[in-house]
Amino acid sequence: MKAIVVTDESAGTAGMTLVERPEPEPGGNDVLVEVHASGFTPGELTWPGTWTDHQGRDRTPSIPGHEVAGVVAALGYGTRGLSVGQRVFGLAAWDRDGTLAESVAVEARNLAPLPGDVDFTVGASLPISGLTAWQGLFVHGRFETGQTVLVHGAAGGVGAIATQLAKEAGAYVIGTGRSADRDAALDFGAQEFLDLERDALEDAGGVDLVFDVIGGDVGKRSAGIVRAGGMLVSIAGPPEAHPSEGLAVDFVVEADRVQLGEIIARVRDGRLRTNIATIARLDDAVAAFNPTERVKGKTIIRVRP
């Protein structure tokens, strides 16, 4: 099968290569997925699981990409809950070969059914962004209706979905980003927008929940605008500052079939839009991940027509 592999952590996305690899064998409780579309997050090239297995042993050349949408081609021993020929989407494990390939072996529990009226490219754009937004708001952020939520990067892959989910759930949403992101953030549902290059973050006043995808100085300053009893939730590593009268937490997204079902239901009825900027073929994936201009949204690889 065709696959993208990486062998050098220092090379970043420029070190990706299109090669021929043996088709994987599904293990116990796995399914073999015929990949139709794949999502990739550049940050995963810094994750230990991309380069080593769970025992710390080098596993390069490895196949990156963890978001997948496709069709179940075979079942591993003991696999239940899915069937051959079924359309699915979900997350591949961090420390196993990923989805930038024509086939991938995935734990069945990490996948959810993909309805026939949802395109594979849309399905592949949702697992990381959608689950991260859902878990950041409703699991770790303990969101309650009526709260004020500030979403950093509100026009990005995760931020756009977090903005929509928060708005639908009854939040007053303040989005942030660069000046060029204003219209997109407001279109995704933010009621206010703060330009991080020009506006003072403190102008947001007190908020109940900050969803931080940036970290660094922005994360530090965000702690100061959280109201008493509020939350600072980060996916950019452990927060460097904590709210004086609130809580701070960082987390790594986890696969969850039920939550994927909630997300795809909202996509189907129009309550949720994914933020896809570019769709490229597997043969063109290396170039797509090394664009000459800034890409506003996710890059999805369509593996099969």
C-alpha cells in the first residue's frame, strides 16, 4: 500500500516521504480500515508516540496521521460492534502507525459509525478537533449554560468547533485570533472578537471558562481574566499560571465513540460545521503539509476518490 512515513523528528513535515509499505494486519479487537480520508496535526511530529512505541523503543519509519474516515475491510480476533463494509471514523492510537496510508489497523473502540450522508473528508476532519473541543468544554471545563467562554484561536480547527459547541450550549462566546481571523470567528458564532495582535486580552473582563490552544504568554495572561470559580482549560501543555480563585487543567484528547456520535449528529443537522481549508491527494500530501502561505483551517488528505 502507499503510505507517508517519517524518520527524522528534526525535519518536521519536510521529512515526510511517500513510500510503499506492507498492509497492516488487524490484531485482537482491531479493525482494518480502508482509508478514504485522513487528518493530520503538525504538532504530532513532536509527540513521543510518533517516534517510539509504548516501551520507548524506536519504531521509525512510522506512519503519521491519527484521524481517519473509511470503510471496515476486515475484523481482528474478538472484534465486536462493527462490521465489514461499514463506514467509520475516529482516532488511531498515538503510538501505532497512523492514517496517512491506504489502510490502517485501529482499535474498534476508537471508531464510530459514519453516516452515509457525511463525506469522508468531513469525517476525517472531526476526531481530534471535535473531541478536543467537546472534552475541553464539557468534560474538563465543566461548562454550564449561561457562562461566558473565551476561545483562543476561534477560527482554527479546534477553536472553530469549540466556538460552535459553546454557542449552541448557551454560552456567550468571545473568540480570539489574528485580525485576519475576525470574520471567520464571528461566522462560527463568537459574539465578540479580540485581536491578540492589537487588543488587550484583559479587555475581555471576567470570563467563566478559557479554552486555550496557544499557551505561552497568552496562556499566562488568560489566567488573570478567569472569574472566581472559573476554569482555564489548555491543550498547549500545563498552564504556566493559574487563576487566583479558579482552576487550571491541561489534557490530551481521548477517543470516545459516544462523543463522536454527538459530534456527527450535529454535523448532519447543520448545527456544526468543520473548518477544512485544503483537500489534497495522498500523492500530494507532502506538499500540502508544507504550504507556502498560511492555511486557515485543517488540511485533509483524500486517499481514495
